[in-house]
Amino acid sequence: MPLTPNFSTSQPPGQPSVITVTDSSTGSDGAIASRRVYLVDYEGNYIVESTNTTTTYTPWPLVDTSIDIDCLTEDMALSVVVTWNDVNGVQLYTDTQLTGFTSFNEEFNYSLIQGLAAVGNPSYILQDNQFFQNMMKLRVFIDGGNQAVSLGGDITSAQNCYNLATVMTDAQNYYF
């Protein structure tokens, strides 16, 4: 039975810079000799680990069901392309998915929730420096990016939303 290409992506908890790609393909093809993962941002730039200075992709050994790619410095909307190639590197199969990777801002948002839960009377936090309004803005930016990915297939709008959330987390002393 020929290969039906498929994969999933995730981010390990506590490791927001890492993308895990897991092969969930069915079938097989004896001509497949290698796999590659291409991560493409909204401007068409290829994202790779900082140690990869020679290719636009991350090689993915066939013996590994999943691969961790440590490449993010902030939340990003990426077009993730996995190719299954023959011995000459010729692409035999491909699968592409638009995905939002939001662990940086999600983990920061959760730290705000932990802070609220740790305070016996959080009312002074909610009234301080427009904390609650800013927390809701952060949530809207993250969710807006996610909806741009899942509902609109819109990588540019997703990245713009994630960038707005990142501005807030980078300037957390001002907003929170």
C-alpha cells in the first residue's frame, strides 16, 4: 500500500523554543530513503536550528517517529512542510500544515493566572495598571492568531496577532 503522508506538531511543556513533529503516515514505500522538515514563516523565510547553517530544512531520520526542532525565539505562525524523499533527495511525497506555535505567550499568560491564584485577594492586582484589561488583550491576541490559522488559513494575520502578544510580554513591567 503506498504511503499516505501525515504528521502532527506540538510543543513540549516548558520548552517553548521546541517544535516536535511526529510522523503519523500510513502505508509504506520502499523507495523512501529520507525525510525533511521545512518550517516557513509568513515572509517566506526558512526557520532552522541555529546550528544548521547549510540547509533550509531539518533532516529527519526514518528510524525516528518524531523529531524535536529547537528553533523558535518567539511565537510564530509557520507553514510546516514534511517531505519523504528517495535516495537522490527527490521528493516522493509531501504534506503541508499551517500551525501556530504559541508556547512563549501561553506560558507567560499562565504565569499571570498563577499569580492571581497565589494572591489571597487578587482585587488589587486586577485594579493595578489595567492588569485585567491587559490580560484580556493578551488572550485576544493569542486566540486571534490561532483563529487566523485554524479558520482563515491566514499566516500573515496570525503572525501579526502573535507579534502583538509578544510586544505585551516583552514589556510585561508596563502591562502587568
